[in-house]
Amino acid sequence: DINCTNNYGHTPLHELYYNTCNKELLPILIENGALINKRNNKGEIPIFIIYKY
């Protein structure tokens, strides 16, 4: 499931920016159904993390 979450509520899209900042993977995840507005346990959506880091 491309939108599965870990203990922090992070999806692969959240983790993309927390751990790798691999911008090439962004369109691949979105094209395959990653939810760009899914919030983690802190209420952050992936775009918040992009600007934060």
C-alpha cells in the first residue's frame, strides 16, 4: 500500500523528505496514488516537511 504509515504516521511521501530528499521519486509516488494531503501524527502533510527541511 503506497499510503501505509509507520509509527509516526509517515507515509512513503513523508519519509521521502525526512530521510532522502530524492526529488526524482516524488512524481513516481504521486503517479502511483500517494496522497499528498495525508497527515502524519503531528498533523503535517508532506508539503510542510518539504518546506521545513
